[in-house]
Amino acid sequence: MIHDPTDWLCINTIRTLSMDAVEQAHSGHPGAPMALAPVAYQLWQQELRYDPTSPVWPNRDRFVLSNGHASMLLYSLLHLTGVRRVTSTYSVEDEVAVSLDDIKKFRQLDSSTPGHPEYRWTSGVETTTGPLGQGVSNSVGMAMASRWLAGYFNRPGFELFDYDVWAICGDGDLMEGVASEAASLAGHLKLPNLCWVYDSNHISIDGSTELAFTEDVGKRFEAYGWRVLHVADANDLDALSQAFRTFKQDRGLPTLIIVRSQIGYGAPKKQGSASAHGEPLGEEELKGAKRKYGWPEDARFLVPDGVRERFSQRVGERGKRLRSEWEAKFAEYQKQFPELADHLQRMQRRELPAGWDKELPTFPADAKGAATRETSGKVLNALAKNYPWLVGGSADLNPSTKTYLSFSGAMKPGDHAGRNIHFGVREHAMGSIVNGMALCKVRPYSATFLIFSDYERPAIRLSAIMEVPSIHIFTHDSIGLGEDGPTHQPVEHLASLRAIPGVIVLRPADANEVTEAWRVIAPLRHEPVVLVLTRQAVPTLDRTKYAPASGLAKGAYVLVDSQGTPDVILIGTGSEVSLCLQAREQLEGQGVKTRVVSMPSWELFERQDEAYREQVLPSSVRARVAVEKAATFGWERWVGLRGAVVGMRSFGASAPLKALQQKFGFTVDNVVKVAHEVMEQAKK
């Protein structure tokens, strides 16, 4: 075992900073940082390819602390290495991302040290790791992105992308199903640049893991196709180094390093117990642990001389040298491959390539029309031809979601350059993997049926929290899929997705609205989007008769108006817009002045100024009917107290579409009937 005094001084600084921060905050998780400090130190000091002065260098190794409750472990590392703060425009400042004052403000309002690591909040945090299992699943996406980037950008003599992805995780991560899904796919793809370090401390919040988690994790991962290594003691720096180097030297499979640790290492009474997990140690245990480390008992937030210098000499100097070599190589690369260099720079800034929209189709009017999933597939393929880093796939549903890029191959074991990803039936991990890829500046999309957004929802929520432009495509968007019945018919899902702050939900009404939806999606830089598409055909509207589909960009627009102030406004989304148009014809024939509004996105409409919103939905017209084959929840905002919603108030049923529409009131006669009712109500 290595006994370099400065190494142990650094390790114990990580431990004591973490302990002191939790104690001062009266909140947090001290045990894991105390146990894992040697693991994190040895990884950062000896292996991590990372320049603290350039934390957005594209070819840096990614470090993910998946057990994010141990956040002080990461904040201590960021502070001691002097990681610089990065602005929202990706410029690096001289100011450090995590100062000692920030550590003293752990878990306090507006500090850069929140309770769990938050991407875009603290520079050096590669992903938001709160819910267990998400971080390691993100790391699979990061590793896939590294391999894809290498396939697209690398040329002989110019290996621009070869970064590794390291993730520290705990028992909780590996109990969560999302981690199992992600590990299964990583093993299938044989990702050689992915290493998970599993902190096996046999403790959970309830007590010993013997209560609920007794499987042989190593054998499970071997079955997934991973290499499994073991380190018997988290304090054995030599054994840790050997395991890390085995991963780097013996490529071919993803690697799991199982490290046996003792939670709360050094605490006289709490070491190895659940009480060291999620609460401050208390003054007596704090002092006892510091005595164990040979630390001044009464010192608080002490960083001894030589500690910052050791981090600078190792991870700092190595990272600076590697980054400088990369930048010199990239300067030459720009001369030899100017178009690829331009793509790389645009991608890093989340900008679009020149001419990205030049092949987007316009669809002729067609009364029969097509399913919006069909037209979206055509638009996606046209867009992707001129958007080289648009990459994605579905949860074993490409024939149904129409999201396969016909001109490209698939990502396969040993060959990760394809732009089509077969995620398998792994919706939860799919969303998390897509987020991981987006964090590496690839533009990824996922696809499945809308009903299965329940599985993907945690990842969608995190994409919004992190402000990354992940694209989540959902087809089979209503009871319109018919005979599959209520288990497959989404009802509450649109309302649920609209409830997530920061997510743009788009439900286009016809083929040309689909094209315009992709025009909105492509330039997004910090917002995830949910694109909701039909299984059944919808008419392609005649835009010489109706307003241009470009109105979609404002979220809602007047599709067709009445002569003079309307008596009633019909508001539709998706497939129900054509139903509103049919109802309007009947109402106009009855002398009722009727406006139809297409409202593909509540979120985009909310962003418009009050004058535009008033223009589309004038407050003077209280007779309004919204029509959507989904739960009515939330529509009262747009129809008002005197309005009505033709929607779903129960689950669906198994029957052909026409029978379902009749049963649940999605007919012209019913919409007309409800329109007359709201007009009567508006008079009162």
C-alpha cells in the first residue's frame, strides 16, 4: 500500500471538508465521501484526463458521481483541483467553480453546492445525479457519444475523440431498474470506454443490504457482458490503481470495479452503520473521526499546505498538457478537414450546420392524408441528411415509430459509428442514455409509444432540469390506436408531460405542421421537446384555404376564421383539428360564426405576448370548445369557466377507432352540440 504522506493528506482533506460541510449545514450525507475519498482521489490524480482550467474541453474524460447524495465528495474534488467557472455561453472564467466559501454554504440557497450535483449549476458537474440509477445510465450515453464522435470526426493521425467515462455508484444505483437496463445495453454494445466503480458498503438507509439486496452483483454484470474486477479495501491505493489501469489497458468490454468500503470510515461508533449515511455525524463522532485521520479535532474546513499543489501537479498538469496537445492537433485538423472542424465547433456550441433545413418537405393537400408518425419519419430523414450529429432510435419500435434513418447504419457491438440506435425494450434507460448523449453535445432522439412515456418520464424531467435539448418522440398518441385497448391508449399522458416545467410539448395536426414542428425542434439549445404523433391517418390540410402551418411556431394560431367576431371558438390539437374543421362547416351552415384554432403547443403559446394571445383567443369570446383525445385536465386555462372540453374522462376501450370515437364523443355532431351549449352558457 502507498503511504505517501501528501496523498493521505489530500484524501483526508476530502473527507474532512465533506464532514465539516454536512455538519455546518445540519443536513447531508457524510458517510459515502468518508469511505470513497481514496477511490476518487486515486482516480482523479492518476487516471482522469481533465483540465480544471478548461472544464468544457471536448475530449475530457467524464466523471459521474451517480450516488449524488455523496455530493460533497465531488464538491471537494472540484474545489481542490481549482476547476474554473464556465458561463452559459461556454466561456471559461478565472473564478473557481467551487470556492471554500461555497463549501461552507453547502445546501444553502443559491450556493453552487446544492444537496445533489446539478448540471449547469456547478461547473465540473457533468450531469444532474439525484434519482439513483440516472447517473450511471447517463454515463452509458456519454460513452456511446464518445464512440460515435470518434467514428464521425477521427481521421488517421487525428484521434480527436477517445475519452473515457468513469462513474462512481452505490448499492442504491444498482438496485434501480434503470441501471440494469443501461448496463444491459452497454454490455451488448461492448463499450470499451466505460467504467463503473461500485461502492459496495453493504449499507442502505434501512440498514444492512441483507434486508433486500443479496444478489451477486459481479455475476449479474458478467452475464451482461462486462468485465468485473474487485478491490477488497477502498483504502488500498495500489489495488485501486491496478484496477483502473486494467480497465485502460485491456480494452474490449465495459468494466465494473467492485470496491469494498466502510461507510463513514473513521467514525468511532458510526463507521459501517446506516447512521453514517444521511445525517451529520455529530460533534463527538466528528472529532473522533478526525483523531483517526490524525487531523486537528477543532479545525474546520482546513486545507493544509501542499494539498492544492498536489492536485495541480498531477491532474492539473496532466490535463493541461493533454488539452494543449489536443488543441494543437485540432488546429492542424482545421486545415486538412475544414468542414468537419466547422461541424465540431458548431456542435460544441449547440448550433446548427449550414443548410440544415434545405430538404425539409412541404406536403400537398390530401383529404386522405397520412399518420403524422409517417410524415415525421420523412421529415426526420430529410433533416438528418443535413444535420450529421442528429442520432437516435427507438425502444424496439422503429417499424411503428418510423424513426429509422434509412440512409445510415446502426450502432453495433464493436462498430459505434451508425446513427441508428437499437435501444431494445428499455424505455427508462433509453431516455437517460439520450440525456447522456445530449450532455456530450450530440443531438439525440428517442422514440416509443406515448403510453410508455410513463417509463421515460424521470429522464424527461431531468432533461428539463438540466436544460439539455433531448428529443423525445411519442407515437400512437390517443385512443386512436383502437383495438389494443386501454392499457395502450394514453389518456392522462399529455397533461402529465405538459406539467413538467421547461418541456415543450408539440402535437402537430397534419403533415405540414409536422415539418414546422421539426423547424422548431432543430434550433433548440437548452430545452427538451416532446413530439406527439398519431398512428391513424389525418388529412393534409389545404393551406390555400387555411392559414400557413408556420403558425405552429407560436404554439397556437387561427387556422380559419369567421366573418366578423366569432360566436364560438373551436380549439384542437393533433388529429382533432380536422374534427374541429368538420364541425365548423356544420356550424357555419347553421349561421354560427366559427373560428378554429390549431394549438399544437401550450408552452410555445404561453411565450407569446399578450397582444398575440388576445388576437388568437379574444377574451370577449367566452364560448370556446377544446377538442382533444386526452384527459381534460388543464384545458380550463384556455376555454375559461364558460367553455367546455370534448376529451377523455375515463380510460379508453378496445374497439375499432370509429366505435371509440362514437362512444367517447369525438364526432362532428357532438362537437356541434357542445358548441351550442357553450354559446348558451356564455349568454348567462
